[in-house]
Amino acid sequence: MKWTSFLFILILSQEVFAMAKYPPKIEQKASELKINNVPCKEKVLPLKIDYMKSGTAITITLTAESNIKDFVVSGVRGIDGLSVKSAEIPLKSDISPADIKSIVLEVQESGGLSYLILDLSGNVKGLTKKQSLALPIGEQTAVQKILAEKNIQNLESSQRPGGKQKVHMMRFDD
Amino acid sequence: MHLALLLSFFILLASCVPGAGGESTQMVEVRGYLSYDYVPVTSSGLDYESTIRKPMRNVYVEAIRPSDNKVVAKGSTDDNGNYLLSVPLKEKTIYIAAWAKMISPSVTIQDNTNDKAPYVIVSGNYDLDGNTVLSPLNASSGWSGSNLTGSYGTRKAAPFAILDSIYSAVKKVKEVRPSLSFKALKVNWSVNNLPASGTISLGQISTSHYNPSEGELYILGKANVDTDEYDRHVIVHEWGHYFEDNLSRSDSMGGQHSSGDLIEKSVAFGEGWGNALSGIVFDPDVRYRDTISSRQQTTAIEFSLEDGTDINPGWYSEVSVQQILFDIYDSTNDTGDSISLGLGPIIDVMTNEQKNTSAITSIYSFIYGLKTRYPAYSGVINALTNSKQIVSVTDAYGTGETNDAGGLVELPIYQTLVVGGANKSATMLGQAYRMNEAQNVRYFRFTAMSSSTTFNWQSSDTYIFEVFKKGVSQGGVFDEADSADPLGPFSDSLSTTAGTEYIIRVTTHPDYLFNTTDPVSFDIWLD
């Protein structure tokens, strides 16, 4: 059984601090102390999400970080080889900080890295907000990696200023 | 009839240029036209059924000899998507390669899931025997079918759509301030980029964002989940963070944010700036839209930069910031807005006063800079900020601010410390709020008296404090003590410059607080 913690916005989970030794001293290495300063696209729903996979069953827990009215899970689906066989989805409801909603799923994997997609919506501070998010399931396989690189080509050094270059090559339609 | 087809009546132009060995090489000018599919954004998602072709503007183009893939000519498209390349007359056959990149300024769209390989799209071969006008080329969206039942094939237009939105932003800024130069920018986009945390090279980028440590943008691209390549206001919003980081200054703590939040004032300014800039760049399309979900048929976020809802107006509201900035720019007067300065003065303040402020970047530092430049407009600027429940700005520190969000945030905005003077105390509300919410961030300011300043502090719970000089971190403390550890008083020194002002930012991280109910009290004094 494996628990995976998925913070709704990765950015905050990437914070890097210089952990203070006791007694705390002013850390001179500002880059290590600096609070993560990555600005990102607007977040829409204040939720923390954890999920647990056991065999073909996945249990997702959604923990509200602030009040959400009319919170609803409007869709649960798999992509990249994951299919959802059945899902117990919570009913539309109002949720408050620390309230937890659970989604219980039965899935079928085709192997490798795939994603479970949640479509969520709710009203926060009077504004209706919607969001799709992805939960990774499994690990990328060698075959998937090869497929992902199907449009990648190497341009030879003798033909390019600056040496050999890897490019993502596409073709015009016309 | 297309312009490129009209050009087919042009006479073959040949000229001579010196070769490397002094011999002359006869050249011929080859012309063509490049476009990409643009999918409009609506209130109900992407409207594939209204797809139009837009010119690839300022796109780097090469003519390549097929036999050995040698580049025989290079250049860029103009604002109409036309290119003109001088190809050696001896070249009988070429193909065209259009890179998703601009040379001036340097912007490259690359695939972060494939070793950051840049995107390039190539034509079939052209026989140049008497043919100097090549047939038009288009990069398709890859969508086939209706909005509700269609699906994606290869998404060739996407990197060019992103590039074109950035070009729109560059062009808008350069129109008013042509002397500005832009640092090279890499934009990471992939069909694999999706809202999951994890490994960037797998596309798990969390969300579209600007990474200041790399100086690069990351843009979502996963079909049926969240794509942003046609959400052009999102693209310019993120480019706005690049602008702020490179040509102005951002002291933003970053992190999650949402309209309606009481957000730390530098985060609020940065996010509001990005939103406002997106409306300015695409004016009169002033509706910010962000599409998601199955077939991209859901618009998750939509608001007007001109008159969108601002449920918590004030210095801590990104919505207030974006509407103030947009009102300074636009020529439409509305409630509190009788100012119309255009974009130029905004850029001037961003690249001067905002960049050099001793305070933390915020709406106060921006407005103070604007009023310093335009004292005759003080009255109308006061009316504008007052309409957003922000005090009439008299300095970069928000001195005199009275809006405490109904008692949720502590005032004044900055407390002043005197070296050798009394201690000052700040209260943060703690567990119920994120680290970057205004309820959990407090500021102090002081002027150093010597080459070293001793900081003394104590707290009621875990805390983070950091010392800044003009936005540059000088050092700080992250104390993750548990309930058994003492929380001060502590003391430590930091090198300082006499006569220079420093800012101290104190915040708490809810994941590290051991007391989940009480506010955090933090005391500090200097020697």
C-alpha cells in the first residue's frame, strides 16, 4: 500500500529552506533560505489532495483549506492508459477548512505512467471556480519514453551553427 | 487572393555578394508566407469551429538544402508573416524551416519533456528553378471535428501561438518604450505538461508559471486536462512575471493565490500586474480567460480587467491592483477612474521607481513612483486608490493605511525599528492561513547605524524571518522548533551598511506550526 501526497500546487511543496540549527542563527546563504518565490497561474480551489493506491483501488482524500460552497467533483477519468471502472464520488456539498471528502475508485492500468484526472468546481468567496488536475499513477516505461521522443531529431554539427542540436521536428501541412 | 500569391508575379531578383574567398556569389531572393492556426477563447472554452489563420510574426526562418541539410539562408518573418531570404543562385532545391523562436528579442519555445529541444516545423522541398515565391505554409492546430466531439492530432500551431502572444507583449511595450531591451527567454511547453506535481521532464509542472531561478516560463499543454497555448492572457500574465523579474523587480513570495484572497502585498502586486498587462496587450480584448478540461470546453476563470468583481478591495487584493493598473492605462473613465496615461508611464515606473524602491514591491511603491513622476495627477491617482479602499499614497510604505480587512490584517503596513530602540511586536494569525496570505506576513523597516546590526527576537511559535536590502535577501532564519524547544530570545548579527534602509519580513508556515489555534506573536529589537 502506498500513500502519495499531492499538494494541490506543487510550487509550495518545492520550498527550500535552510533549516535552523539550535539556537537559530541568521543564515547568510540567502538562496537556501529564500522562500519559494515562483509566481504561478491563479489557483482556483483551496484543496489539499492525498491519494492511496492499493491494487486496482485508489482512494483520494480532498481536504479543504478554506470554505468552498457547492463543491462538486464533476468528473473522474483516466488518461494515457488508465481507465476508471467505477467511482464513488461525494455529493455536491459545502465544505469548511479541515473537512475531508473521499473518492473511492476502481481503475484498470495498461502499464507505465498514466494519470487520473479530477474535474472539480466550487464557489469560493462568492466566485465560482473550476479546475482539472492530474494525479500520476505508475512510472514511465522505456516504451513510453521512446514514443515521447518520436518527433525528436538530431541536427548534425556540421550543418548547425553552435554544434549538434536536438530539435522537436514537425511538418507543415500545406 | 493571398498576398503571397500576388507576389508570384514578381521578377526573379538576383544580386551578387562577396563569397568567403573573395569570389562573388550570385543570390536570389526567395519569398513566402507563414501562418498558424489560432483557436479563439470564449466563455465556454476553445472554439475550434472558429479557428482562423494568423501570420507567424517575427519567426526565425531558414532555407535548407535537402541533400545535406545545410542552412543556405536565414531570416525572420515580418509582422504580416512574410519572409524574404537571399539564397545562393546555385541552390536548385530548398526546404523551409520555421523555428518557434524569435531572434530579437531572443525567445525560444522548447520541449521540456524532450531535453528542452526547440520546436521547428519544416516544409516539403521547393524546386527553385524560376520559382522565387514559395507557396504559403500553415501550422495546423491539429484539431479535427466539432468543439464537442473533435480531437487533437499533432499540435503544430501551439508553440507558434505561444510565441505570437509573447511577441504581442514585446511589441506593445516596444511601441511605447523602444529602447528597452529584453533578456533571452526560454518557454517550456509540451503536450505532456499537466497540472500534476513531480518531475518536470515528464511534464509534471503543476501549473503554468514563471521560474525566476531559471528565468524560464512553463506552460501547460495536456489535452483534455489543461492547455494554455491559446489562453493568450495566461501567456502574457506569465510573461509579465518575466518582465517584472528582469526589467523591474519582484519581491513576491510566490505560491498559490486566487482572486478574493487577502494576499501578501508583493504577491498581490505581481499577480495583478500580470493580469493587467494581459488586458493592456490584447486591448480591446480585456477579458482574461483560462480554459480547461475535456476538449478544452470549460472556461475555468474569466474576468474583465476593466470592471471585474473585486470582493475584497484593498492593498492585499490582486484584483484591486490589476484594476488600478488597467485604469491608469485605459482611456475609459469609470468609478474612481479619471486618469488615462497609457502604458508608457506604467513601464517607466516599473523599470525605475519600482525597481529601485527601498520598500518591498507593492501597490504602494508603484503608486508612490507614479505620483513622484506625475505630481499633477496626484488628485486623480488618490481618487483611484481610494476607490479600491487604499489610502492616498504618500510613500512607498503605505504609511497611513487604515484598511485592515475588517481586523484580519495588522497595521501599520511596516513597523519602524530603531537600532538601540524599543522592541516591536507583530501578530500573525497562523494555522488557518497560508504563508503568503496577508494575515501571516508582517514587515519591519530600519536604517542601519553601522557595519553590523544585532538582531534580537523571540516568538510564540515557529517562524521565518528574512532581511532585505532593496529586495535582495541579506539572510534570515527559518525556525522549525517543536513545542519542546525554546523560541527565544535569540540574538545574532548581520553585516549592514550604515545609513542604508533594510526591510525585515516575518511570516509563518502553517505546516510547521505546533500550535494550531492561537495567533503567532513575534518580537524583535535591534542593537
